[in-house]
Amino acid sequence: MKSIQAMNWNEIVESLNTKGYAIIPGVLSKAECEHLQGFYNDDQLFRSVISMERYRFGKGEYKYFNYPLPPSIQVLREGLYQPLSILANDWMQKLGIEMQYPEQHQQLLELCKAKNQLRPTPLILRYQPGGYNTLHQDLYGEVYFPFQVVFVLTQQGVEHEGGDFVLTEQLPRAQSKAEVIRPNQGDAVIFTTNFRPVAGKHGFYKSRMKHGVSEVKHGQRFALGLIFHDAA
């Protein structure tokens, strides 16, 4: 696993500020991706299984982990939260939002707990041929962190075809802009949960974003999703 401290956070912050997302290549090795993918068949690790078709979220399945999280996922969740909390507070200040995110992830979970958001949100997603995920936001309650992370655990062009990561941005008084991203196995994509600040003539305004996954044509696509806030 690539050291979180060794990541180029200047580039990551610049990309998040200007595009609302950042790609970090090679965070997980092939062996680590296969290890995480293997969790999918261990039912004891998960609190619930969601069929996307049942809720009209798309076509596929995902599973939410139980607490305690597997150690590797806990390390990623806590380690990535700390540098992102600095940028999160910068965004809140720019937008005039009275929210101060704590430095430590456990403190964020305490804020969630106070709002009765008690359910863990890290998840593994599986898409088979024809599978996709509609455009959405993962808010889950009154308290939410403005960033989340997805790790693609399978390699496009080898284990699956299609399954691109898609982001849309609702520009003020304009049509939505779409961005199609093709991360490799083990890459991390950090992206905004809800909106990003954009400089305008009269200060910063919110530019709202959604994310989804395009249709998988062949094979199976697995991904690990890290959401930092808990769910109600």
C-alpha cells in the first residue's frame, strides 16, 4: 500500500480545487486488490447487502461493512481523512458554511453519532455484464464529509470492459458537464461528495457534482468505496 504521507498532496489539492476530483495511481498493489476483493464472499464482514435494481440505483450489488472494519480499510479511512479535513475546512470557509471538520476521523464519527448516524458506510461494489450505477450523491444524513474515495479492484481491459467512473458537474445557468475517468486497478479516485467551491465575480459559489459508473460490457468489476461519515 502506498504511504499516504508520501502522496503528492499539493497535486491532489490542486486537482480537487479545480476539477472536484483527483486520481492517485497505484495506491494498492494487485495482491492487495485481490485480497480486498476476496472480502466480498465473507458475509460476516457486512451489515447489509443492497441490490441496485431493487432501489432503481442501477444494476449491480454492493455490501456495507460492519464495525469493526477490516484493519486495511480502517487504516485507509483514518489516514486519508486527516489531510482531506484541512481542505474540507478551507472549502467551508470559502463558501461561508459554518462547519469545522475535526482533525481526527474518530471525532467526525462522534459528530455523526450525535445526529444518530451510527451505521458504517465503507462498501464493496460488484458489477457484472450490464451492470451500472446511476448518478447520485452519498450523503446519508445531516453530517457528511465533502470527500470520498473509490479504489478500483479490477483492471479494465483485462477483468472487465466498460465500467468507467463518471462525474457530472452542474454549472450555474448551464447544462451539466460530464467527465469520464478510467482508473487502473489499485488507483484511488478522491472526489467531492456534494459540491466544490468555484470562484465567481462575487466570491465563491457551490458547483454541485454527482457520480456513477457506466455499463460494464464484459466480466466483473469490483471497487472499494470509502465514505468518511456514517449513515443514519
